[in-house]
Amino acid sequence: MLDTVTRADKLIERERLTGAVEASLHFGHGGVRTVLTRQRVPYPFHVTRSFYLDQARPDLATLYLQSAAGGLYRGDRVALSITAGPNSAAHVTTQAATIVHRTHRFPVEQSTRLEVGEHAFLALTPDPLVLFPGAEISCATEITLAASGCAILTDGISHHDPEGLGREGLGPEGFGRSFERYSNAVVVRDGARRILLNDRGSITGNAMFAPSSPLGPYRAVGTIFVLGRGAERCDAEHFDERLAATHCIAGFSKLPNDAGIGSRVLAANGGALARGLEAAFAIAFEALIGVPPARRRK
């Protein structure tokens, strides 16, 4: 009890110093299954109870992370900390996509910290963000991975102009007013805190929709990382075939320092991207866990 109070006090103090609202989830292996041993979920975060959906892996907990605020707004600073203790197995996802509203010179900051213990499995697969016109968000994820742990991480963005989508004269290629900027950084460390992967990128809405866009004709982009022990069992060709069936394209490759494998995923829109990332998660899950995942209903 004292440890729980101390951790909560530390989170409150960090929020006071940084101005960020932070949620904290701690999974542990208890008896025959993974349980949520500690949680702190301030507004706007909300979580469901843990579900045990995989009959072949009844110990694996699935948790849906929700927002009670209707999206992210100008100046929001939110943080999420998830710990998968030794021998635990957990999947955290979202019930729906999160909207990033117009930020008007006050960008949203979203930070995530994941800690994966020995012989633990942790997947974080939120639905792609939907960036509204004028939205700017900076995302940062830091993962600490024990030598025998493994993890799956996905992220992605799409764009939507609720007032101008498809109308002429409002933006390049009829996509209406563009978002401002999206920045993302993912840092993976081993148990000794040595950096295995440092992946960073940034794109403006104008660049994304320009004729010379680095995305080509695609209008949604995501990333998947399969990290740690078991990632070598993932077959890049199988990934490519499955994602092509969802009308996405991807190119999987080995990550530096034997961290795992990773890929960018391109799609025509957010719906196609979500289906592609879901297919990629299923392949990675089976490679790491040994059985296909049960359907995660949303």
C-alpha cells in the first residue's frame, strides 16, 4: 500500500512540475493470469476492466484506453506510463480513434513510457490519430525492454476536414484545410538503459498533401515496431502480403542493434490504415505469443 501511495505522489508531483496529466498502469502476473495491480487514471483518461479474450492464452489481459474529453485540444499535455511486470502479458488498445483539434499556436504534447519486464509481453496499439485542420501534435514514446521481454507498438495518423473534405478550392487535391504539423519520436532502450533504436520524424500538413509529398498519393501513415525476443520469427514477406490485402503498402526491415523489426505503413485513408495496422498486429502477436489473437471488438 505504501508503494502505491508513493508512486501516486510521484506522479502528482511530476504533473505539477511539467503541467502534464499522466495516467499510470501497472500489470503484474498473479496466479494464473495477468492483472492490473496498480492504476492511476485522471481525467481525461478512462480505462475499462481487463478482458481475457484469448482462449489459447487465458493469462493475457486486454485493456481498452478511452478519453472522456472528445479528443485532444490546444495546449493539452498528456502522458501515459505502462509497466508490464515479469511474466505478465498485456495488450492496451483504444476503443476508437482520437481526434486532435485545431491547436492555434499551442501544440498538443503526448508522451508515453513503456517498461517491459523479464519474460513479459506488452502491446500498445492505439487507433490512428485523426488530425483536424490546424492541429499540431508532438508525440514521444520511450520503451525500456528487458532482455527476455517483447513488445509491439503501433501508431499512425490520418487527416480530416469536417467542413471542407472533398470541396474544391480549400486545399491540395481536395483534402480541405491541412493540419499544421505532426512529430513523433520512439526511443527503445535495453535493461541497462542503452539506446537500441532512436526513430524520429516530422511532417507538416502542407508537405503531406503537396504534389511532391513524401507519402506519394497516400494520405495516412503509420508505424509498427515488433521488439525483443521472438521478433526474429516475423516474416517480412508475410507482412507485406497481408497488408497488401488491406490496400496498404509497407516495407519491413530489421532494426538496429537486434532490437526487432519495423516498418512504415502507407494507406489511402485512416480506415485502411487502421485495418492494415490491425493485420500487422495479428501477425506480430502470433509470432511473439505463438497463437493468433482473438478479435478485439471496437
